[in-house]
Amino acid sequence: MSSQAPPFLKDSRTLFVFGSSHRTAPLELRERIALENGKMEKLCKRLKETPGLDEFLVLNTCNRVEIYGVSHNGNLKTALQDSICSVHGMPREHLEAHTYWKANHEMLEHLFYLTTGMDSQMVGETEIFGQVKESYNSAQKQGTVGKTLNHVFQKSFKEAKWARTHTAISKGQVSIGNVVVDLAARIFGKLKKSKILLIGSGEVGEKTAQALKSRGVKHITVTSRTFENAHHLAHTLGGASLDLDNLESNLSDFDIIISSTASNDLLLTHEQVKHAQDERRGDPLFLIDLALPRDIDPAVAELENVFIYNLDDLSKIANQNLQTRLGDMDQLKQTFSRRAWAVWLTITRR
């Protein structure tokens, strides 16, 4: 079926999503286009000035940057691509091979897949639903979504809840935290005596630390650029806080280091980790880099008895056991295809 409105519908609007995700872009590129440190505000400012763009919402997660919108000016792909490239100061050719444009009912299908967790790196995960809702609420406050996108996103939330209730898409799912716990247990055996350092006070890092705590970990230390945030999270986890300025001198004290910050620069270099590992005298060191851009120099993997995993690594491991969910995915795709067309027809008849 074509993604264009049927000929008897005299509606010139285009409903679209334009973006890049783990399905089209390597980790290195996703690092470059992440909308951190004021770049989200710059992009939204440019989008507000884009001719023909009536409504929009920007979704920015560790695995994707997407612009959802309504246009009366047809295909805005080039203009949107130029906006993203301008914000990041990168040539268009570095991005264009790694993007996608989906219009009308295909956009709706994509959004239904997304909120359900079908398009996630970890199939069936539930975090994306909250991230989309947060982006939607933010766009509402900024006044960039109107009647059409309000209807579309409300419908996607209902579809996601329906799918989780009536199918096994979220059953037997594996979270980042559970993957990390299993890997840590393989490296250290019993985890009760392992010492954990959490760098950053973000939600993903906190959930990972909570997963380790649920397996018996007693010693958790938190450090962050804002000491108050580190102290508060450490209290929540029943652990201690560490001033970030003292990170390097204390690095060798920890067995498992989870890093999840919004820094643009590496927090742990090859030299720093090597020095810490030398002081550990060969004891294994487990590093989990949940940040985008990455916090830890990937070259540390070359060091003896140092084990490092990033988001892509953890997702591949999590998706090795998909059988409980794959059976429902074909059914969901067929269902969402029909429902996407129904929603699209409703919109064009308004």
C-alpha cells in the first residue's frame, strides 16, 4: 500500500517521522548526533522556523534521535537533515545514509512499534514508553504539538498498553540491569563482596545498580558532577558518595564500575584504567558504559582482566532469548498495520 492519502481525500498534510536509530546508525554516529548540552534547544528553535512544519516533537534517547511532525509542505527530509547537521556542525553526507523517513500510515506503524518496545534494541523493553511520554509532555509544554500529533500520540499510548495486556511482547524480557547482573556473576561468582561504583545519577545507571543490589551487593558508591545528586542517590541505594575530583585516586577500590553521564568527553581513559588495574594486581575489573557519547575509552578492552560492555553489547546479549516474544510480533505487525491505516484515514477526514 502507498503511504500517500487515498485520492478521494483532499488533505495536503503529511504526517511523518524522520530520524536515525540503532537500526540505521552505528554507535559512533549515534554518539555524534545525541542532543545533549543545549543541542535539543537549538534544534527545536530551528524547527520552529522551518517553513511548512505545522507541528513537531523531538525524541532523543540513547538509541535514537527522531523528529515527528505534521507538514503542509510535503517532504521536509532535506530541511530536517540540514537542521540536525547544523546543530552538530557535521556534513550532510555523514548523516544521510543513516536516516529514515516514514510518512502517514507508515509513520503511525513505526510509532506503534516504538511505544510497544518492538523497535527497541532490547525487544519488549518498557523504558521507551516512558521516554516517549516524557518527550510528548515536553512538546506539549512548548506548544509544538497540536491537534493532530496529540491524537496520534494518545493513540500510540493506547496501542502500547493494549499490546502489553494482550500479548507476550513484554514477558520474559531482559533489562540492562539483569544482563549486567548475569555478566557480573560470571566474572565474580557471588556478588556480596563486590564493590560497585556508579558514575552519574541517571535513571538507567540507577536501575542497573538496583539490580545488582537485589542480588546481594552491599557496597555501592555514587559519584556525579553534582555532589548533591550523588549524595541523594547514594542514600537511596544505601551506599556512599564520592566527590568526582577524587575519582581517579579511588578507581582501584572498585570491582564493577557503571558509568552513565551526559559528558561529551571521556571520563575514564585507557591510562587511568591501566593504572587502576595495575594497583588491583590482576583482579578482574568489570566496566559498564551506558552513556552516549561513551564515558569510557573502548581501548581499555585490550587490558588484561578488564571486561567492558557498552549499550550495543548488552542489547545483543539481551536479545539472544527472544522466543517468548517473537511469536507475537508478526501478529502485532499485522494488527498495527490495519490500525495505522484506520487512524490515518480518521486524521485525513477531519
